[in-house]
Amino acid sequence: MGAEVASDSNALLGMEGLSDSTVDNVFTNNSPYAMDITLDAAPYEDERKIRWDINDPVTDSDNDNNPVTFSLSAGASADVAVKGDDKVTFDGTALLKDGEATVGRIEVTRTINVPVINNLELSGSVSSAGNSGKLTFTLENTGDVDVELRKIGIIETTTTAEYVSGGGSLFNANDGTEYVTDWIPIDNNTSDSTQREMTPKPVLDHQSDGDTDPMSITFEFNKFRDPDSRPANVDMRGEDVKIELTVKNLEDGSIVGAPVDLCNGRCNF
């Protein structure tokens, strides 16, 4: 059976609502066979920002990483939501199954307009950097939802630094609140094992509406270090840092990754 690629509800893989952020996205199996569906935004998006929410007749799966796979029996439908930027482009593949045998394959590329309530975005800027290894930076909530900062990791820098540590690693630059006591490794495979818990967990409001939570906070890394150099503290003037935060969307409770570039030079990562 050949692939049928269309976006209307009568296609073998029916898709409705993708261009309208005010309605649910509904995927329907209009074939006489079972269908295994995979959605993958990685070729087009920063997949660390992507989370899928699949509500199908068998499972109710929230906060799935990219890519996501789910199954539909003949005639069944699923609501498909995605959290990311205001538009998320994805490749969709559907395998038509007759028992264990694959009898057809559907491939499609589509874009989902994400509801404003799902838009989560942080921007970062370097405030100051010195030869002592310190780097001061500001994080601002430029998205559409309030967020709680839960963890932080460092993916890479333009220096030889291997970690951040100086008797406390991350502070509020204005009031001295210590968020991370432990050292923070610099690891381009940033994961839960290399991210560090932030305690307390600061909240960034998405608008200046009189709430007690700010839209931005200025932080200080103390200090970037290279144990093989003398002195061990790394000069951060003119250097760039790529970080990744684990943040909680306070609107829907989802937890996602939020990579942020802190550019004090050309940001040529």
C-alpha cells in the first residue's frame, strides 16, 4: 500500500487543527489497519524544548520527550499537543500494521501552531565578566507563562574551563542568595546527572503585572576553573557560555529543558 499524504480529515492519517492554535490537534487513523505513529521535531527544532502530550484511547501520556510514538487502532483518534515555540515543525511517520506485518507507510511533514499558553522561552545576557573566573548574567522570562527554575547545567564554553566552583557556584548577584552550593561540571551531554538542583527555586513571571515574582534575575557563576592551568581561575572576559535549565511551566505543570546562550563574544559554539 502506498503512502497517502494529506492534511485533511479524510486522509489515511487524518490531521485536524494544526494551523489553528485555538482548537485541539486531532490525529485520526482512517485506514482499516492498526497504525504506529512517530512524531519527530528534531530536524527542525531544538528538541530539548519539545514536549509532547498524547491523549489516545489507550494511554494518556503527558510531558513526553521528542520523538514520541503512539498507536491507533482502525478508526481511532488521539488529541496531540506539543509544548515548544509558537510553531513546531515535525516529521510524522505512520506504519500500517496487519498483525505483526507492516503493510503500508505514511510520511508527512507538518507544522503545529502552539497555543500561547504553551509558549515557554528564556533569554540570557552577560552583565559582566572578569579575569577571576566570575561571570554575571541575567535571565529574563520572554515567554507567555510563569516558570520555576529547578536545575541548571553548563553545556559548553569558549574557554578551557572544566567546571564552576568557588565555595558555592551560583548566586543571586543582587542579594547574594545562594542557589547552587555544589560544583557544576561543564558537559556537552548535559543531563540530570550533571545538572545541579537550584535551592531555593526562583520563579520568573512572564509579565510585569504586580506579582511579587520578577520577570528577570541577575545571577553570578563563581568561578569558572581549569585545574590544569595556573592560575586555575579562567579569564571570562569576552567568552561565551551555553547553559541548560530544567524549568517548570507553572501554567500546566510540565517540566522541560530550556537551553540559553550567554554571549559575551561571538557565540561561535
